Amino acid sequence: MRLLAWPVFDALDATTKRKLKGYCVGTPEGLLAPADLNYISVAWQMNHSCQPNVGFNAAEDFVAMRAIQRGEELCWDYAFGESNPKFRMRCRCGAAGCRGVVTGRDWQMLVNDPDKAKYFSAELRRHIAAVLPAPSFENPLSLIATTSDPSST
Ligand SMILES: [Zn+2]
């Protein structure tokens, strides 16, 4: 993967932009794009679910979050990787507790849940470390205390 900076993306034609936005994870700086769009692994084709069955491990590989039934579609929660604050898509995943809308800020809801946060991508972990003051990713609750401290406003 490589970062395709927003100014570079903005200069592309509409068809290429649409394809890239359909496959790539966004960050505030740009899209994380595959090195070669002609060779996209199956992982780039995976859909979102608000009740995902796969997430990332430390090596950025997808791993099962629970037992997966034969024939069950593999889905990940885009909040495990998406950090583009402008990203927004309607969700029709049909899962219990579907958020209805998926945004590039959804990780902020999930960072408190160790059962979800442990499946965040390495890139998202780097983003969180950069945007939250004095965070300890291993202790997500410290992130909440830091960001909701009324004395800091
Ligand atoms: Zn959903």
C-alpha cells in the first residue's frame, strides 16, 4: 500500500477517482492505495459490516474475530481502518446494531471497546497516536479520560 495524497487524487479523472474511492481506505492525508490497481487482492473487495467477522492483526493481515460459518461472507468494519474525516457512506449491512451510516470518525466510538479496537489496522493505530494527546493505545480508556477532560476546554 502507498499513500495517494489528496492533491494527487484530486488531479485524477472522475472514473479513476470513483474506482479508488470504492476500494481504498482513507486517511486525513489521502487514500491508502494498492501499489498496482491491476493486481488487487481479494481483501480489497471485502464489504463492511457493523458486526464484522474479520479484522486486522499486527501484520495487517485479516484474521477471524469469531468462528465463521461455511459460506458466510467475510466482512470487516471499515472503522477498523478508515480515518478520513470526510468519509461517509450509508450502511445497509443488516446487522443487529447497524450504525446506519459509516464515517471516517467511527473509530472514535470503537476505541473504547477492546474487543473491537484490537482489530484496528496499523495505519489507524498510527493515526490515533498522532491525533490524541499522550495516548496509550494499549489502554484505550486513558484516551477517553484525555479527550473528555472538561478542564482541557
Ligand atoms: Zn451496518
